[in-house]
Amino acid sequence: MDARSPALSGTFGEIDLAFADFVRRMDGRDLPEVWLAAALASRAVRQGHSCLDLALASREGIPDPGGPCPAPPSPADWARVLEKSPMVGAPGDERPLVLTGGRLYLHRYLEAEENAAKALSRLLVPAHPQPDPKSLSRNLRLLFPESQAGPDWQAAAAATAALRRLTVVSGGPGTGKTYTVARILALWALDEHGPRTVALAAPTGKAAARLAESLLAAKGSLPLPAAVTDALPAQAATLHRLLEGRPGKGFGRNRANPLAVDAVVVDEASMVDLDLLAALLGALPGNARLVLLGDKDQLSSVAPGAIMGDLCPPGRGNAFSPEFASLLSAATGADFTPFAQKNAPAMADSVVILEKSRRFGGALADLARAVRSGDAREAEDILQAGEDGVSFIPLSTPRDLAAALAPLVEEGFAPYLQEEGPKEAAETFSAFRVLCAVRRGPYGTEEANRLAERVLTRKGLLDARKPWYEKRPVMIAENDHDLKLYNGDTGIFADGKVWFGERTFSPLVLPAHETVFAMTVHKSQGSEFSRAAVVLPEDSPAASRQLLYTAVTRARDGLVVAATRKALTDAVENPVRRTSGLAEALWGRNPAGR
């Protein structure tokens, strides 16, 4: 087989081809089915899947049918060939590839998925000791005093965190996840048997800082004495820092050296990949609790895994076992029995979906709903209407992008460039950003950043003819624990230094960094801007429904989408479904519960 055929260059990366060649040689039978399975399994991991679904791969075929690879055989025939390969084993075997349940895994990802599933299953039990029912009900009424029609899902989430070892809270913008977390922490503090040592964490430094800032603000609204609120945790760390990650050496915190905590709260859990989740779960002490917060409709992690999608499967809303629905009713004073489901899996009692947005409204909220539901026509209609600062710039070709972005760039960035001090400039800079689906190409961040520099230089607002021009915005691209600079941190160059809040650094000592008038939507997760301009490429698998939804929900007050109509439609109608066995392990074969 000519594995290096140009026809395959768009299908597989070099690492996929090298791995497939290795598996073929070690297999010894020179079977195209084995080579193809290995190449596709490697490619699946690069695309964020934890495994290759043989049935799906057989149904979809090969993207480049003109290549030398045969069409994939039927899943049953394919599995029979793979089962006879010395390079493919069953769970528990030490083989490079593992076949189980019609899914083909690279060994390490099956191990991570199994470890995560087992650890999560151990958490699907009541917290011990259980809070006193009367005290819990009284404290919930104190912390959630507002009466409303129907169940208060924020109160339900807090009650779940008091009653269960695992709580998963999913909600879109404005649904009050931080408000809820502040009250979960307060509820624990008010319970004499509740967790005392609580760690707050997020996948990135930016998300951790935002969690800490949001909780600090939310504490002011708690109807509790200062002695109680002052004792609540105030600092948040990245998960890598919490777990004492060491580049190339794994994590210092693990099963043999667990975290010294009673509970861990993780924000932006949709950004957590499978390996990191498995590491966190492996480092939890025996009786610790875990709260995971995120938005199930947002982009998943860059690395393999779809954690919030697996924990909150598509099509499944709030539903609990009859017993737990009764517990929630007694604790909150609302009636949760309509949400009881016979034979609900144990996972159901640990998941609460926040459904009411309290601040995210108008055209932005309507657009987010249309994108989330896959209604491309409704999304375009909302954008075309041009209401509430939400609008659409239809493009015909990539050449149209410069003219479309130029006025947005000038209007969006002129205010920060006119600020005198670097700290004021940094605060104003956060009001606007260009968000792209990809880094390279005519619709990517690299071109958008060059365009912004040209426009702003032409207007006399900056001078980008030298690398370190005054007011240059930069974003850190890799963690530097010694400098305490983390991936996603944004700074402003002024007076010969780069300012990150109160801290300054010489440009010469910065870890990898890049100009950040424009950033990828992936990098924007955990951020919020007053306004954003979203650029969608044509015919790109990166432009998915989750990506566009994530971009829309980064903006508070206004949003412009610049794209061809086809690119907009394709993005809305193209949901990403990552292949994984985790949802089935936790929810059974019908995760949606239908």
C-alpha cells in the first residue's frame, strides 16, 4: 500500500501515516483493513475523539475516495480482521490498539476513559455525612429567597451539591453559574459537617482568574455575616497547578499523593480534556466532593474528550430518580416530582441544567438559541434584522473581509489606543475582540491581526512598523510557572514593558506569545467582551455549531458576524459529535433517556 500517496494528504497527517505504517509492519499480514483502522484511529484522536467508531467510519467512508485505501468494510467484518491482529487487544491487554464495543482506541485513551468512568461512578453516591434536612431547607431558603413560578434550578443545583458527592451544573450565559457556586460554597460553610477545605480551579489561568473575580463579586450578595463570607475560598488555580503538573513528568498529585481537600469546584469544565479529567479524579481523596460547571453546548477541549457533552448528553434535560426528586422537593420547598423518571441511572441525580437566563437577552440570546437548535434560517434572519447591536456582513469572497473588518477594527480598538495609561488601556481593550474559527488562511487570526495593524497604523492610532510598538496587545501562548504567566493571559506593551495588570515584564523574557487583536474562538473560552466580530471560514470543519454558539456567547452587548451565507449555514447545521464511550459507561446505551 502506498501510504504516502498525495491523495491521502488531506485525509491523514504525518503522524497518522507513521502510526499506521508501524502497526502494519508489526502486524505482519499487510492487510489494508488494519492499516486503515490504525490511521483512522490516530486521526480520530487528533480531531478530539477518544476513539474510532467502526460503524460510523464504515458508514462515512474515506474523505478521499481516489486514494489507494479501500472502502472500509462492514463493522462486523472489520472487527473480525482486527481481532486477529497482534497489535489489537481487548480491554486489559497491553496492545497499542484496543477494540471494545465496536470502538477502536489507542491504548492510553481507553485507559484514561475507563479510569474516568470508574472514578465518576464511585462519586455517584450520597455525600457523607448527609446534612440535617431541616437545616438544609432553612439554609436554602436563606440563600435563595426569591420566589418564582416552578422549580428554582439554581437552588436545585446547590441542594444537589449538599446531598451528593458529584454535582454537574450546565448553563448558558446569564443562567447564574457563578451565583450558584457562591451559594454552594455558603451552603457547605453553613453545614457543620460540610466541606471545609475547598479548592477552586479552571482549565486555564484566564478562566481561573475570572472565576475568582466573579466569586468575589458574588460574595457581596450573600445574606450572611462577614465572618462567614470572609472564610469562603477566594483564590482559584489552574487544574495543572492544582494537580502540581510537571512538564513531561505527569502530575505530583495522584492516587498515591491525593489532594488535601474536602471538595473541588471546577469552572469551564467543557474545556477539560479526558486526560486532565482522569488525572483530577485520580487525585481526589476518598470522601471528597466534586462540582463541575460549564456549558454543554460550548466547544469541547482541544485535546481528546467531550466532558460536558458526555456528562450532559444531547437531548437529555433535567430528570431525576423518584427518590432524589423527593429529596429536592423537601429541601427546596418546590415540587420536583414532575421531573422524576423511573429507572433513571445514578448519573441523573448528579446533573442539573440551568435553564433561565437572567441577563442574556434580546437579539443575542435569540441568536444563541437559534444556533444551539441548528436553525440556520432563524439565525440569519436575526442577524439580518440588525437589532440590539447584532448584525451580519455577508461576504462573497475572502477579499471582501478587509473592507468588512476595517471599520469594526477602528471603532472597536480606537478607545483603548486613546487611553493614556497601560492599565486603563488594558481595561478598555477587553471591550472588543475579533474572533476567528481558525489561525491560518484568509479568514484566520494571523491575517485578521495583520489587517488590524494595517488599519490602525493607517489611521495614525499606532505604528506597527516595528515588532514592539506602543500599545501592542499580546496573549501568552504557553504556561510559564516561574513567571506566573499562563496560556491566555493578555498584556499591553507600553513604555518598554509588557503590562499584565500590576505586573510588568521585559518582552525578552515572555514565554511564547502572539498579537491578539484577533484570537481563535477556542482561545476566547472563559472570556467575555462587550462586543465581538466573528469571522467564519468557508468549507472548514472547524466552523461548527458549537464554535459559533461559543463565539456568540462571548459577547454581552453586540456582535457582528462576517461570513458568506453558505459558511453561516454550514456552521449552524454542522454540530460536532465527538466519539467516546464515557457517556455510555455513565448513562447506559441510551444517554438521552428516550
